[in-house]
Amino acid sequence: MANTESKTNTRRRYSSKKKPVKKEVQSIRMIPLGGLNEIGKNMTLYECMGDMILIDCGNTFPDSEMFGVDLVIPDFTYVLENKDKIKGVVITHGHEDHIGALPYLLKEVNLPVYATTLTKGLIENKLQEHTLKSPAQINVMKPGDKIKLGCMTVVPIHVNHSIPDAVGLAIESPAGVIITTGDFKIDYTPPQGETTDLGTFARYGQKGVLALLADSTNAERRGSSASEKTVGQSFAGFFEQAEGKRIIIATFASNIYRIQQILDLAIQHKRKVCVSGRSMIKNIQMAFELGYLKAPENVVIEPENVKDYEPGQIVLITTGSQGEPLSALSRMAGGTHRQFSVGVNDFIIISATPIPGNEKMVTKVVNGLLKLGAEVIYESMYDVHVSGHAYQEELKLMLNLVKPKFFIPVHGEYKHLKRHALIAESTGVNPQNIVIGNIGEVLRINKNGITVEETVPAGQVLVDGLGVGDVGSVVLRDRRHLSQDGLVVVVFTVDSASGQLLSGPDIVSRGFVYVKESEALIADARMAARQVIEKYRDYDYKDWSMIKGKIRDQVSFVLYKKTKRSPMVLPIVMEV
């Protein structure tokens, strides 16, 4: 018995001298699928221990080279490949660049969505426009909630933005805490609600934050952003100035703070409020139902009742602050609105700064309104708009509170990300711990560092009408070609048995030259096509692709030689 115990004790002493097994350093993978090196299309995937979550799912608007395209959304390829691992989609706030692509994702895969109350309402308005295979599960979250999604816990943190119910997020994972601010500013006098919850950000900073991802939109702007209340103060002056005139205010349909200030001033000046624009009407109805907008019942009137009041008794809130061609304000400027026409009795305020690329459209609308005799307040003439994004001093404060080990600037073009990186460096973040990522790069983050592992399918998908992704680079190239040089169609008819030319070739020009004024040029093009057909009379006329290629080349050569322009040439053969 004693001998057995001795052997046992020997074995125990021997095992205690074994080298301890190194514990694996846990990592979290962050994969930006949008929102880097661009404004909009925000979408980020996080993965830890086989579990995945998505943060935001937004769209952006097409640039001037995307002819006919309606929306641009992220590429969901990697998300769909890993749909069984994704525990949910968490939305920071209700702007289009954060929720606009959600209906397209939910058409492909049914994932639980987590959003604050107002954001949930905006998402539901958007989903009503789309037919989903199964109803979306949208869960309401509020600041301070702990949302368990696999091995990760997401905690919303209240922030100020140009829309109520915006939140930043703390993502608690086995690898550490990652803070993403979402779109934010620090407004010490917000028109509604509380200030940005700096205390919670600071508490996380004291405990230790692995990485901070922060809004870079205004990283180039010095100082601090103005309070939303300054817009209300400016509006108060304009209401006095516009006495006797109808006031028309164009703003974003989601800017609930601003709409409430307009309602308050309308009540104060005994004016009725009318709403124009489909998205504006839906959002305002929803905000009243949820209690985010408040006004007596008789203040808001229907468009058909506006005629019963004098111009000085009306405030019209409308869409079109970005000069969108089909918006209510654009149609008023063009004289094509069904219900409202603009004239000398109108005082118009465009309460927004043009998004880069929209300046020409906004200018066109302003010119149209001025020509109709209206008084127009727009852009930076007065304080009619303030940004919802933090300036440099606010970004420094956030960095100093959170004290991240690693910093990744997000939500901005490269110049914004680079400037934000320099700001982080000025607050004491080690430059080696600052990473400017790219869409599709997989960033592995742990306490030892950030490494770029690989790239996944990412980029942009174009939405044109009901088509999603069917407009690609080739189609855009053709549209660009058509817009620049036009189209020439060469049509001819041949006998299917003998190959004999029966009629044509006829030339049809669209966007290239006016045929009746360019008869000599058209005749040369027709002769060039005929020569090709005659030359290949004895060839196998079933191989039309070769012959049409020869016609295209020859006609293109003749047209370029005569005009120095290269229209798209489209040969069409009809066999009878």
C-alpha cells in the first residue's frame, strides 16, 4: 500500500515539472465590406471563434460615371458564403448609408436585426417597399443592453448625430473589447435627448480597449462641430424675415431633430405645416407614432388643404435638399409638381450641404427656383445646416477617453482616414498601431498586433431598377461609350439560301449625327458596309459574327476618319 502511494507521489512530482502549455492568444477578425476609402456603403463583419456579426448594411449613391444606376450596395458574396455563422446584424442608426442595403441582404438570407426604436421604424418603412421571402426579425435594443451574439456581446452606447437614436457599439469578445463609434458628434446642447455618453466610453477606456474604429468624415475640419440648436436659431430669424410668404424647407427626410424645430417654430408663428415627398411623409408619420415628433393635431395639414390658407400661414417641409431629379423640390423648380407651384410669395430654405458630386444638381434646382421669383437660402449662406459628424477636437476627445491599443479610422475617403490617423498619433497612439484598411482586407487583431491575413470578395454591386448586380463594368463601359459618342446601327437583309443582298445596308444614327444634315457621311458609311458584304459574298454566310465584325471595323474606320469620333457601331443582319 505504502509502495503504491510512493509511486503515485513520484508521478505527481514528475508531472509538476512539465513545461506549462502556452495558451493560444485569442484573436478577432475584422473585415470591412464597405465604408473605407469612400463615403457611404458602411458594412463591417467581425469574426471570433467561428462566430460572426455584421455591423450596419448601407448603400451609397452612384457617381456621374454610373449612367442609369439607382443605388450602389456592398458585395454580399462573403456574407452569403458564411451565412450559417452570422449571429445577427447590428445597426448603429437609421441613415441610408447604414440601412439602405439591408432589404437586399435580407432578400438573400434571413438574419436577426438589432436596432434602436427609431432606426427599427425607418428599417420597417424601407422593407415595406421590398418583397421578402420571409418577414424580417427586427429586435429593439437600447443603450446599455448586452446583446449576446455567439461568443461576442454587443453593448450600444448613446451618441449624438443628426438623427435620434444613434449609437456607438462596444463589442466584447474573448480577444478584447473593440469600440466602434458609428457616426457621431459631441453636442453639449442637443435639441432632444442626452449628450453623447462620454462616461461609458471612458469606463471602457479605463478597463482597456483593444481597438477603436471611429468616424473620420470631418477629420479635416478644425475645432468642434456646431450644435443642432444653431439651426433652430437661424430658422427663427428666417421665420421673422419671411412674414407674409410661404416658407418651403428642404431637408433630409430622416432629420427628425430639424423637423421638430420647424414644427415648434410653425406653432409659434401660427402657421400650418404640410409635408411633401414620399419618404418625408412616411418618416414623419412613423416619428409621430413613436413619439419622436410632437405637435397638436391641427398643425399638420394635407396638401389639398394648403389652398385654403394664405401663403404667410403655411410651412412646407419637403425632400430634395440634394437636388435629386425626382424629388419634390426639383419638380417645383422645374414647374412639374402636381400640387405646388413656386413664385414670388415663396421663401425657400435648403437646409443641407451638398454631398460631394451633387453640387451641380443642387445649383440647377436653386437657379430654377430663383428664376420663378422665389427667395432662396442655400448652402453656407447662413447657418441652415450643421454636420452630424465630429470635428478634430471631438475626435481627439474620443481617442483620449477610449485610450485604444490599436486604432483604425473608418467612414471616409482616404484623405479623411489619413488625417484621422495623424490625429490619433497626436494623442499618443503608437503609429505602428494605426492601420488604414481597405475594403475586403481581413484584419486579424489581438493583443500582439494587427495583421492583414487575406482578402475576401468585396466591392460594389450596382442596382438599376429591379436588377441587382446585372449592370457590371462592361455594361457601364457601353453606357459611357453611348453617352460620349452615340450609336450607329447598320441594318441589311440577305437571302438565307443564296446569301444575296436583298436590301440595305441602311444606317441609323442615335446620338452621333443628325442623318438629314449628314447625308454625305452616311453615304460613305453605307458604302463601306456594302463593300464588306460584297467582298465576303462567297463566304459561309452562316458565320455572321465574323462578317459583322468586319463591317463594324470598316464603318468605324470611315466614321473616325471623317469626324474623329468613335460611335458604337452595331451591325444587324436579317435573313429571309
